[in-house]
Amino acid sequence: MTVKSYCNRSIMKMVVVLITILSMVMSVANISYADIEQPEVKLPALEDVNAAAYCVYDKTADEIILSSNPDDRIYPASMTKIMTAALALDYLDTSATITASANAINSISADSTVMGVCIGETTTVSEFLYGLMLPSGNDAANVLAEAVIDSLLKNYPSDSLTAGPDGINAKYFEDALGMTTSEILNGYKLTAFALLMNYRAQAIGCYNTHFVNAHGLHDDEHYTTASDLTKIMAMACENPDFCKLIHTPTHYFAGTNVHKEDGWSIVTNSNKILLDPWLIAKTSEGYDTHAVCMVGGKTGTTSMAGTGMTTYSVNENGHELFISVCGIPSELYAYQTRYVASVVAYGNLECWQRDSVKVIPGTLGDYQSGNITEMERAQYDPLFLPGDSIEVDYRTDVEEEPEEEAAQESTDNEKGGVNVSIGSSDEPDNVKNTKKYPKHVQWVIDHLIISIVVAALAFIILILVIVIIVRLINRSRRRKKNKNRVRRPYIGEYIREMPDAKDLKNK
């Protein structure tokens, strides 16, 4: 056997051994891998976006930086629920419980998208808000609308000197509807809520908007514009709880008096860009948009309105962008995500070109932190929104500042600037909980079983290579030793050299 053939056989043995060991380890560790390929999606160019209107509002600069027919009248469909959620958060305690009335459930059409609650079902305001924003429940919209009017008329009666968050009390509705408070509560709560929606819209400068219901089912007198929708979204996102709602990818509903089991319904966010934020990372031409976070959005679809979405994203330069795309034709519903992502991408690029100064660290992946454990949180988390003071130095080798300086800095921050974060009010405390280790080290820690398997395989390969090298060296030495040994003829040679019997006889 030659040295070459011996090496080939040894390598084959090593491969067989490694495959066997890997199979055993994978079986024990219950690890499986799937090759799931996904093509890179190229967004359409801005001029190829087929929509009735779109508007990119830069709230930080307080200007529209990109638009097409921003003031044309459109039907908002379920994007109406942005206003409904904003009012519910202003007037209701999210931990309070409310009950779905027969009027709220029966006032929607049979083809409505719903949360799935029944007449007489009781759960928290928070649950109804998730039912409103994720599955876009028209039933949840009506329940919340009635609860807002109940709260407003009870807490701010017509003879009261105090007023609600919008500066009005029950007298406004009594005068507008020509009814008493009792009459409104007995049959006109949803009408009163539409009045409140329009009052808020006018207050924030949405003069081309008129609402007639809380959910967005079609009505010729229920309309708005792409420009007004961005203002409504900007107003709603001033509430951190609203940002948490639109940033949530999935929600499991808690058990109720009707649906006893937790998780009786599991809903997902209809904003697909939230789940694949890298869609807005590049334009059709491949330019980096410098978008750093897709906070969230709200979709809206009816046969009359077409489909669309209003979103909230943040640029690397710290600017907040509110973008509304409306009126995508019904035959192009499948293009909703791509069309919206394209406008968001070009809007962020335009924003960056106007102010090319990096303020927020990280990438799109760093700030998509919905529904994950603390150990899986990204290095930069939570998101720094404009107005925040970026105090954290993410270098791991920086010494902590003296307590006196830290206290002084905290006092200064309280005097100026707003500390806004996605989620609950105590979430800013997590800003200092950055990763303790570099990313590659943290990956090893988070994937301990895989790391152990890889290390074990590397060790086995090293041992096998050493064994093969030693055996090759020993074999080479033996061959060399045999060559130097004095050759002795074998018995056959002696036989051939002996004289033939016939030759002996002849002699």
C-alpha cells in the first residue's frame, strides 16, 4: 500500500467517524438545522408605487419632505383606529375592566375584522387595545369608544368646572347633539365618540378629516388625507403605550369570563415591515436609507378605500418620520408591504440627505426587540427617540462616572428634554443594561449547546489528524529501515541455483 492510498483511506475513516459522532451529538442535543433560503427583495422605485396618495412627515423638522397628493381626500379604513386608540389611552386606565355591550357588538357588519369578544364579555382596557390594533377588531373599537364616552361624561359632567384632556366636558356633547347626558348614554355613545374624534382632529390641525365611526368601515362622510393621517399618527405616538402597541408582533389574550383559558386567541401584527425591518434598509437603487428603527404602524383595507398603512420610523440622524401610504388598488393588495416599504425607504433617505449627522447608534436589527427575553435583547436597547439624552457609552472599557456627576447629570436631564421609550414608563431604566460582552462572545454564551458541539468536533478532528500524522511518520521510518537492512535470498532462489538432476546424470 502506498503512502497516498493510506492517506486517502485514513481521511475516509476520519470523515465516517465525524459524521457518526455529529449524528449522535445532534440526536442527544435535539438540534436541527434547515436551509431556508429567502431572496433579497428589491423594492419598487418610488415612481412605480401605485397608490392614490402618500406623505412623509418629518416631525423633528416639522415639515413634509416627500409626498404625492398629500391633501387629496381618501378613505382611511382601519387606519381610523389610530385615533380611536389615542383617545382610549388618554381617557381610560389600561388596567381597568370594561364589558362589551350588545350595541357595541351589533353595530358592526358581518364581514368585519374582529377581536372576537362576545356580548357581556369583560376584560381589561389593555386587552381591548391589543384587540383593536393587532387583529384590527371593529368590535374592540366600539367597546373602547363607548367606554371613553362613559368615562368622559361621568368624570367631566356639564356642570363641572373641570374638563377632560381635550378641554371639553359633557356640555359640549349635549349642545352638539341636542340631548341630555342620560339620552347620550342610553343610545348615542358611538355618535358622541365620533364627535370627540373630530374635535381632536381639528385641534391638531387635521382640517380635511371627518370621522363618523370608531373603526373605519366605509362611509362616504368618513374621510381624511395622507397628510392628516401622519399628523394623527404623530400625535398618537407621543404616548409610549401606543408605541408599545404598534411595536408588538404578537399577543396572547388573557382569559375572560367568557373565554376562560389564557391564550384563547393569538393575534399577529398586520405590519409585515415590523417583522422584516431590513425591507426599508435600502432603496430600489441600493442606497442605504439610514433608517434605524421601524417602531410600528397601522394598516387599513376596505374595497372602497383600497389598502394602505401609516407608519412610524426613526432615522439614524434622530429624526422621527411619520409616513402614510393610502389607496393602493384592490388588485394590488399583495404589493401593500413592498409599496409602503418603498415610500418609507425613500422617505428615510431624503431625511438623511437633509441632515447627514449620525445621532442614534446601531442598525435596524438592534431595535426590533418585541417579544424576546432579556438575554436576547440587542446591544442598543431600548430605542433612543428624538428628545432623549444619549448618556450611555456603549464601550465596555469605560469607567463609571462619579456618583456626584451622575446625580448632577440626572438633575439636568429632568430640567430639559423628554425621555421617551417604547413600552412601559419604567423601561428607560433598562438603557444601562447593555451587553457585558462583545457580540461574538455573547453569541457563544447564547448558543451554548452549539458552541460545545463545535468545540468537541474541533478537538476530535485535532486528535485524528495527530494520529494520522504519527502513523504516517512511523510507517515512513519502517520503510526506510527495511531499505537499509542486508537482503537475504529466500528459499526459492537457493532452489533455482541448485544443479538440475538431469545435468548431474549426464555428468
